[in-house]
Amino acid sequence: MAHERFYGVGEPLIQREEDTKIPAAAYLDLIKGMGCNAYRSWMHITDILIDPVTPNEKVVKRHQELLDRAAELDIEVTGMSHEWFLPEGCKQRKGHAVPARDLTPGSAYMKTLEMLEESWCTMAKLFPQVAIWEVGNEWNLNAFLHPDGFLDSDMSHPFTADEKMDIAVDLQYFSAKGVRRGNPNAKVASFSPALSTPTLGGDMPDYLPVMFGAAWTLDKLYSRIKSGKFWSDNTDDYFDIVAWHPYVFTNKVVDGDYDLFLDVDEPDSLWRAFGDSVYKVMRKYGDGHKEIIMTETGFTDCGNPEWEERYAYYNKKILEMAWNMNNVRTVHNFRLLCEKAMLERDGIESNQIGGLTEVYFGLFTEPCDGCQPRKRAFAIQEMTGSTADLRELGRKVCEMPRLP
């Protein structure tokens, strides 16, 4: 297969625009400079829309400017949202939550699905520049799919793993319907499953490596679709492209637990097996022809120079392996910029959603440190063959006039 959109980068650039006052579009020059021509953009429904049919024109304008610049640079955009609106009567009005699954016409659950379809229709109409819509993120984890009011409770009663997958099939179907109504030319990517552990809301046996959770989850999704007990038994009615997060995690036990992102092992045939298992699931259910987008993968060095050097090599190695895997369209490296604000907000504890671990996924330093390329940026550039001066591009981004 062709690899013309193989090298990608993910970063919530509109959020970075808010934080740094540098126009989001300026950062795309760093992506292009590395030789990448695919970008995954955080485009949350509840940020862009006031309600399912009403755009927030000010926010829409900012995203339009970013997308127009991506088109000028021939960068394909995958737009991702993992938030949605909930109807009146729910404890929440938006977020990652749904009411209890109830397919009775007029129920709060059905109203949520109908609002989701309408929201995606509006989004797809607003942004025809977006080639691919990734309609959900890590719905196999409690953090990204949970009962209405879950986060305001003691969080002791999440959905079970099977309940999450029943709901995921519904969300996927209504999201795809909305996207296709809004822009029939856009492709729909499945939600991106990631690791699976019981503590995060999965039910895969905990003696298996956590990254087999992606294939485990997709098998649950496919089996439900093919059962004939849901909206359609045709997977095309749910997604055109399969997405998942192929992070590299450690197998070392530290203080009785796994520090998943820290001091990771060199990726080898086991990492390849995670991806091959996803493709085997696709083939099992008749989708062996569909493309795969690896929507997030990356390494955090926590500011450790030895890790930074080592992970640049690891990054090249997984790109080389992914290049030779079945049907991989794009690998999105997470993420473009470091973000020290994670320390200010979450303290210094290390975990995958904040703290020191989150700061150092960046391929470039943040503007306060000059937007300078780090070793993984040079490693990716070596893979693509780009000859752009990454240091000069970083300097130019930092010299951009700040927004008010």
C-alpha cells in the first residue's frame, strides 16, 4: 500500500494557541518541517458548538484558520472529539458520560444519541477540510466513557467493560450517521482503544501485556456489530478506518506496579504483535481491506537526557516496523510540544494524564524554551528525508506576533 500520509503528529494546537498566544497555524510549519503530512487535531464538539446545531462562531473561525493552513501545506487532518452534549434531565450537560443504556424512544439515552448524530452532522458541515473524523477516544477506559454524574460521585460504580462496548457500538453508529449526513466525502475512524487493565476499566486477563487491550476491545466491538443485535451488521455503517493507540510500555515492575511510560523496553516483535493482532481481528470480521490509523504513539523522557537519546532510536524503530505492517495509513506521533503547565496544574507526580510524565512527550520544546527540536524530532526528520532547518523554524514560530 501507499505511504503518502504515513508520518503524522498529534497536538491540541488550538489549546496551545490559547496558552501561548502564538497562532495555532504557525505550529504546522514544525510538522511540515519534519516531513510529516498528516495531523491529528483536537476538535471537541462541546468546545466548537454551543448546542448540537449552533456553532460558536469565534471558535469555529480559529479552527478554520488552522485547517486552511493545513490545506496550504498539504497536511491531511484527522479531527478528533471525545466529548458530547447530554440532554436536559441529566446530571451533566456535556462530557464523556451517558445516561444508563435505554433504547426506548424518548429516553435520555436515545436523546443523547440523537444529539450526538446532530452534533457530528454540524461539525462535518462546518469543516469540509477535515478528511477523517475520529469520533471517540479510549472508550474502553472508565475515564473516557462512564455513567452520567460518575466524576462527581465516588466513582465506585463505572460501566462494566461489556456495558462500555454496548454503548460504544451505539455511539459509533450515530456518530458515523452524523458525519455522513454532514459531509459524505469525509471518512469515519473508529474510536481509538488503548491499553486494557482492570483498574482502568478493562476486563482483559491481567497476565496479558496491556497493549493487547486494543485488539481485545476491537474484537468486542466487531462481535457486537456482527451479532445482528444492534443497528446494522455492516461495519461500514460504523467506520471506514480502524484507529488505535500503539504506545510502547514497560514490562518492568517498580514498587509492586508498572510505571507504564517510564524507562520503557526497546520495542521488538511483541510491539509488532500488538499491531498484527489488531489486523487479525479486522480480517476475522471481513475488514482486512480497511486502513489503520495509529492515532497516538510516543515516548516521554521526563527530562532525562539518556532516555531522550534512547527514545529517539525507539521512535525510529517503531516507525520502521509500522511501515511494514498491514494497511497502516498513518502513525501520529504524540505530541508536538512539551508542556510544563502539566506540572503547575497536577504537581510532580508521574502518570499518563499529567505531571512530569506528560511534560516530555514533546518533539519540540515549548515557546518559553524557544520551540527547539528535540532528538525525536530529528529522528523523524531522518526517516522522512526532510532537509528543513528545524531550529530556524522553531525560532520563527517563537518570533510570531502574539495574539491579543
